[in-house]
Amino acid sequence: MDTNFVIEKFILVTVIFAISLVIAMYSTYAERKVAAFLQDRLGPDRAGPFGILQPLADGVKMFMKEEIIPSSSNKWLFLVGPGLAMLCACIGTAVIPWGQDITINGKVMPLQVTDINVGLLYIFGVVSLGVYGIMIGGWASNNKFSLLSAIRAASQNISYEIAMGLSIIALLLVTNTLSLKSIVEQQSSWHWNVIYQPLGFLIFMVCSFAETNRAPFDLPECEAELNGGYHMEYSSMKLGFYLFAEYINMFVSSTVMATLYFGGYNYPGMDYMATILGPFWAPLFGSFIFFMKIFAFIFFFMWVRWTIPRFRYDQLMNLGWKVLIPLAIANIVITGIVIALVNNF
Amino acid sequence: MESLSNKKKVLEQKSLNLAERMYLPVIAKGLATTISHFFKKSATIKYPEQEREFSLNWRGMHSLKRDEEGRERCTACGLCALSCPAEAITMIAAERKNDEKHLYREEKYAVVYEINMLRCIFCGLCEEACPKEAIYLDGPIVPADYLRKNFIYGKDKLVEAPLEVK
């Protein structure tokens, strides 16, 4: 094993990890600011200029809180729950291509931790594992409401994963590969998959709202019915981990949507920009564009949260099973027919 | 049977059509509404730094006035305490000494004048009752505190600042 390779990957992993944590941290701030602006308020503005230090203050508060572990809970699983939620949220970004290969001192370095040929399935798997954190936490709390919420989370994730998987199948018919790097490379300049798969994108987006337990699908943490849901018995930083994992999940699914459907680091006119900026700055500019897309999605997540009320449980299930899954299947059929016609005539 | 009010609203239960079941048109409408608020000016006043303008007849903290020569106007007649519906005002009167003529306007003055701000209801009856125009509720909002005893305001907090000697 080449030491340079290890160092290179280690740096990349550290940077990506730091970036996703910082983005998740400032998502909490952005969420409150966006909520405030959408409701004609100002939002947090006391900690530092424009309240920019608010996430730090929240973090300190979370660490300083008393930690309570209910005596009737299953202690080991109670501790594992938040850790698992956090872990599953964090490892999802490993296969994302953050930019084109970058040239530093004549050495070409890929801006991707690993380009496994089942990248898409890997992300799918990791996202599905995320529900275990909620499930275990809710069950280990030994509390009716937590358990109900955990069951809701599990059934919701399973129902929406089906539609999500089906929408991805239609995408795979177009791309013919599971490797995220190739998928992004196919979408060079403006050939974004969203143009070929608008319905698939819509289904995928709705499902990723459900997968990340974001409003309007935040039934697992519904305050009115479940007293806050699966993290009801959690306090201190363990609660913080759950809340934080939700924001990292939001970041990851924004990233996946930008990668799969909005061309990742591609943007119109990138070949021209590459000749101007050179082999070092051009990939970084591409990454910048990529992050802009991600931020746009994160903003959209928040915008939706402060617009649409929470679905009722039966509405959620109706939407998942009776609307999204048939639509996704129809999408596969139409895509298949169109591809067959295009290839044969 | 005729209903008591003439209002009649016939509720019809219609099943949703496909577009409504997908929720998309209404969601788009809702998103448009919220984003239009994103660009509106917020009505917030950042309180400790900014203050909303008070109306002219707004009643705030009391102040005990001085006359044009800087002497305290209060003569400790006790009418304010008598008129106070909340019984928030207490005072102890004393006779003015000869060498105190520059301090107090009348021959009798209040040695102790205390208002309990927790009892006060800011009705303004004391200012109406005062024959000497010595008390007015023209101050700012009474600040918050942690201890009850700190809400009993004595003359140190109530009496106007002395006139500046020019």
C-alpha cells in the first residue's frame, strides 16, 4: 500500500467529514433564519454578528445539560442508538464525487474518497441503515411514545424506500451504471438527468423528504401526538446527536439529489472555464458549483418544512403506496419504452 | 327544523381527484405564499437597542418633579397615597429647616417617599390627585429585577435629577 495514497485519502476524508459537520451545524442556524424570514421575523441575532455564533452556543448548551438515562431503559442500546444514527448519517458521503480530478504539483488526485462500482447501492444501503438508530433508540427508551414513534419511522422508511428504489431503477435505465462518478461524468455541462427523468426526480425528492424524517413527513418526532417521539427520553448531547444526524442526513440527501439528477459538479460552459482556470482551480470551481446546488436543495428542504403541515399517518401511507409507487412503476415503463424506441429506430 | 341562525353551509364530501391526491398544485401554491414572505420586511423591533415610540399619554415610571429653582415640589400631603387604588405609595413627612429652603419648596416635605413598583398599576391617579404637580408618570418602563425588595423605589430613584448650575 502506497503511503501517499493513505495520506491523500486521509486528508480527503477529514476534509469531507469536517465540511459535512460544519454544514450540518450551520444548517441548524440556517433553519432558524429561514423559518424566521418566511414568517416575517428576524431569527437568532444575539450571539455574534447576525447570530453567527448561535450553533456554537447551542452546542455548548447541549454538552452542559444534565444527562439522564432512564433506569428502566436498556442502557447499552440506549447509548448505541444516537451513535448509530450519527454513524449512518456520516458515512454516506464516502462515495460522492465532489469534483473533477484535481492536479496538485503535477499529481492527479481524485476528489472522491472511493469510486466503488456499486456506489448508488452503497448510499441506498447506508440511508436504509439510518432507521436503525431511530428504531433502537426508540425501543431502548422503554417508553410507549418512543416505541410508537420508532415503529412509525420504520414503516415510513420501508414504504418510501420502495418508491425511491423504483425511481432509481428508471434512472439506471438511462445511465447504465451504478458508479456515481460515471453517472456524474455522463451529465457533463447541461445534460443533467433531471431533464430526462423529471418524474423520477420528483418521486426521488419526495421520498428523500420521507427518508430524512423531514417535514411534511416528520411523523416520528411529532410533538402533538408523540411528545417528541423517539428522542423523548434523550437528553444532553445524545439528543444533540439525533438532531444533528437529521441535519447531516439532509445534507447527504441534498448531495445525492444534486449528484444523481442535477449534474453534480457539472455546469454549462465548464469546458470553457477549464481552459481559463487551469487544472487546479477548475475542479475547485466545479466543487463550488456543486455546493451551491446542495445549498439550494437544503434551502428547499427548509422552505418546504415551513410551508406544508405534517401529513396524517393514513395520508402518508396513501401517498407512498397508492400514488408514488404506481407513478414510479409507470415511470420505469415509459422510460423503458422510450429507450427501446430510441435505440432501435 | 329551522336553525337558530340563518347561516347555512352545506358540506359536501367529495373524493379528491388525482391532482389533489398528489398534493402538488396546492403545495406549489403554499410555497409561493411563503417565499413571498421571505422578501417582506420583518416587523420586529430589536428591543433593548431600539424602542417603539410611546404614545403621548403613556404612563411609565414615576418621577418626583422639581420647580424652576430646583427645589422639590412635593409637600408630603399624602393625597397621592390616599388616591392610590393599589396602596403602593408610602411617605413620611417632616418640617423644613431654615437652611433647607433651597431644597424644598413648601414648609413640609417628604423625608421618605416610596413606591412599590410591584403593587403599582400605573393608573395615573396619583398624578391626577397631586395639588402641587409634583408627581408624573412620565418615565421609561420599570426595569426587571430578581428581588422583591428592589422594586420598592425610594427618593433616590424617583426624584428628578437636580438642575444643572449654569
